[in-house]
Amino acid sequence: MQTMIVAAGQSAGLGRLAPPVCVTPHVLRHTWLYMLRRAGISAEIRATLAGHSLETTMRYGAPKRDEIKRAMAALDDAVAA
């Protein structure tokens, strides 16, 4: 599986990007969990889907600046309502 995924990433030209991207099964797992977080899926659900503890799931990246800004805007909207 590892060999097939790495080859698919290379075929897609990801190794020629700056910086180069090496796709592995673990990178895909991190990406999947990151995409779920960006879609607003709760940490509890992501942990269940990944088979992780909540603590392990929380290590899959801290919130990005734009995510924090969206959360603050949602709070502002809730206060204004």
C-alpha cells in the first residue's frame, strides 16, 4: 500500500512542488482528519472515526488563524443576535 500511494503522489507531480510533497498513508490519514476538522466535525467524532483517544486526536494540528477568526466571527454574530 505504501509503495502504491507514494507512486500515485509522484505520478501526480507532487514531488515537483516547492516544497515537494511526499504522500504516504500516514500523510493521507493526517490530511483526512485535518479536512474533517476544517469542515467543523467535532473532535469527539473525529476521534471515533480515527479510532483515537480524544487526546491523540487533538494532536493532529492546532487550529489555524483563519479557523480562529471564523470562531470569533461566529461569537460576534451570536452576541449581536
